[in-house]
Amino acid sequence: MVDSKPVTNNAVGHIQVNSLTVRFQRAEGPVEVLDALSFTVLPGEFVCLLGTSGCGKSTILNALAGFISPTEGTIHLDGRVLNSPGPDRGMVFQKHALFPWMTVRRNVEFGLKMARISGELRRRVGQQFIDLVGLTGFENRYPAELSGGMEQRVGLARVLALDPLVLLMDEPFGSLDAQTRLLMQELLLRVWDETKKTVVFVTHDVDEAILLADRIIVLTARPAGIKEQIDVCLPRPRSSDLVTAHEFVSIKQHALKLIREESDFVFRAERG
Amino acid sequence: MAGDLWKDVLASCRRAVVGYVLGCSFGILLGTLTGRIRLANRVLSPLGHVLRAFPPVAIVPLAITWFGLAETSKYFLVFWGVLFPVWIGTHAGMSHVAQTYVWAARSLGAKRQHLFAEVLLPASLTHVLAGMRVAIGICFICVFVAEMAGAYEGIGFRISTSYLVFRVDRMLAALIVLGGMGAISDQLFHFTTTRVFPWTQFNK
């Protein structure tokens, strides 16, 4: 499963994580969040990182995004070592990441502005992605005037406008109501189908992981390691109707069992 | 007399504006340093809090000694009064900018040198504006204090000279003008900032 030699082909969104360890210095001493984690994400693959809350899922994404540096180990994207944030990896945060001082249009155009793309071209590309996520007519609204689902659509459009190699998504639909979440999951699948980007999607929702992913990496409780990888061989395009299908349910039973073991472990540990 | 009053209003306004702009600029600069850089906070903040404790009125003799009776000492006094509330406001805003904004901007391609104008300042703007609004009131107090002690024109000068000849009517007139200037500036500030930055009014 794990490929230790970095590939050197062209920019396609091939992620290789080798023995990634992250330790934070806390007042009570060093805390190990990730323990020698290794995995690969193939170009165009949709991978979900599934784990209990607080297990370190977000830390993996933050390291992939370049926000935090690995204590040990390396992360390669298309053979190149990653050590700082960049527009080749688009991050969609859980919430409160849109710039509240910018309208929808200016939020979506922000990355283009930073890339020194100006005038008519910036406007046209921005509009294209505002249209793609179905926010036509809301260009001049501020984030505070939008619903949670609309905010996340802006967050998605904002990174897609830069045509990144990889989408990093940190429980992006976690704070949405169930109906909106389903619509957003279907929207994401549609967008992914059109753009074929590599996606690393963090979630604690088993249904969400199975519905979206090609492969689910189930994580152990902190420090996070890989408990098991599940290939999701369900046909695409997928819709939310799938959740009652026999194959879906059997994957779900297995994934729930794995998650249950980890959360039981955490629960017992917390009770001493 | 009517011509004199306008001349005084103009002189006071000039002092208010020059000192205010200087004070706000340095206050925002200082607040950004202490709010974002730990070392700057350790070194500059204790010093700032000590200096902040000196009332502007007590600075007058020193300002005149250092900067003379001309305009410089007036500007300095207003600058001194405005600096601290703007610094405190900016510091409060800058030290609480959500990490997510900075990360989001960096991953969207913003370089370090873009962060101040694109993220840090707008993200702390409500705090900065609060400090700047408090500073407007202090600004006029400082103009008045500066003009009471050694000036040849200005509303404060008008009040103090009217007092020497017991012209209560002129004192009251000048006082009303001074109060009006403060109130109008404050309302103008509020009106302008809420329209230029409508998002500061949202509750989210």
C-alpha cells in the first residue's frame, strides 16, 4: 500500500505521506498527535480520513496544507517535498474561514488577486466558479448574509478558482443540517466528477465517508495511526439513495465496528 | 469677531486633524507590532502602559519645553492623546485574528507581505475603529488643553482669553462651538465607517 519512493511524474496531484509524525509542545510536555503515519493518495482519487473526534484528522490536513511542519517524516506532492502553504492545495475549512469583510465575489476572486490576475479575466474566472456552485445572484452579499451551506459553497468556489491539484477538506459539511449536507455532498461529487481533482476529505461521519470516497482510511485514536483502509467499490455516479443499498450497509457495519473500537478505547481511557 | 471665530475653528480643526492622523497611524503600527509579534509585545507593551498613565494635561509643560510654543507642541499633544486608545484597540484586534483567516489567505497564495492589508487589518477593524472613535473625544480634549497653554489662535485660546476679560457670552459661544466640533466629528466618523465598511455592522 505504502510507496516509499516519491514519484517524479508531472503535476497530477499524487500525495505521498511517509512516516508523518507530529508532536506539539504543551505545558505538560510534548503531545504526540500523529504517529509515523504513511499513506498514498493517487491522482484523481477521493480519499476520506475517518476517525473519532480529536484523533488528529485535522492535523493531518493541516500538515498536508503546509500550515504545520512535520516533526518527523515527509509529505510529497508529485515528488516535491511540501513544507509551506500554497495554492496548489485548496483547503476548505469546517467553518468561519470566509473573509467576512469581503463580498462573495471578492472572496472567490481573492486567490486570483494574489496571483496577480486582474480585471476582466479575474472577473470572468470568479463568475465561472460562483456559477458552478450555484450562487449566481449572490455575488455582492457578505458571508454574514449567507446560510451555512452557501458559505461552504463559497469556500469551495474560492479554492476551485485557483485550479488546485488537490482539494483538502476538513469536515466541510459537519456544521450543516442533514438535508443541506446531502445536497452539498452531491454538489461536491458533481464538481469532483467534472474536475477530477485529488481529494482528501476528513470526516467523522461514516455515511458521508462511504458516499463520497474511493477509499476510506480509518484512523486509530490519538496518536493517530492507520487502523484499516477500506476500498469503497460502489458504482458512480453516486447519490444519497445509495445509503440503503446492501453493499453500502455492509461497508457501514464494518466501518462502524472499527470506529466503535476506537471510541470505546478513548472512552475507557478518559474514565481512567 | 465672526471672522475671528472661523479662524479659531479652522486652527483647532487643523491641530485636531494633524494630531489625529499621526496618532492613529502610529497607534495602528504599534498595535500591529504588539498584537502580532511576541517579542514586540514583551518589550513595547509595558513601556506603553506606563506612558499611557501620564495624563495629557501633565505633558503640556514638557511638550512646550521640547517643541516650543509653535504648532509642533500642539500636534504632539494631540498625537499623544490619540496614540494610546488606537494602540489598545488595534492590539486587541490584532491579537485575536482567527488563525483560520491567516491560513486560508496563505493557502490561497497570499505572501507574508500581503497579510497586513488583506487579512490582519480588516480582521481587526472593528477593534481599531472602536479605538479610533474613543480617540476622537480625547483628540478634542487635547486640542483644548494645548490651546489653553500658549497659543495665539484656536477655540481653546478663545475660551481662555474670554475668561481673562470675563466675557461669559464669548466663553459660552466658544464652548458650544468646541462641543459641536467634537459631536459632529464623532457622528461623521460613525456615519462614514458604517457606510464604507458595512460588514462591521453584521452580528456574526
